[in-house]
Amino acid sequence: MPRCSVCGKVFPEGQGIYVKVRNKEIFFHKKTCATKFLRELLPLLGQECMGAVESVLDSFSKAIEEKKREKRLPGT
């Protein structure tokens, strides 16, 4: 059974959030622990990682814009 990397709570396999970064497995038993982890991690990232952050944000932004276009009625 996985153990949350933030609070240490043990939870059933198949629940929670699982992230594998290279050879490191990170487990979060709920989204608040994942959020807490990200809030600690992001300020520590160096300038070289900001390009990756911007790339991910751009991809989400494009997906949002695409969804907006799909919802428009034809001819408007």
C-alpha cells in the first residue's frame, strides 16, 4: 500500500495521486497533499525549469481556447 509523500498516510492502491519523475515515485493520498507539495516545489525550481513550466501552461491555454471554439455556434 502506498504512503503519502507529504503527510505519511497509508492508503489503498489505486486511490490517490501517483506521479513518477525519472526513478522517483511520489504518492499523494488526496489533492490537498499534492497542492501542498507543488506550493513548496515551484518556488524552488531554477530558471532553467521555467521554460518547461511555460510550455505546460501554454498547452493548457491552447486546450482551453480549442474548447471555447468548439462551443461556438456555426456562423457566429
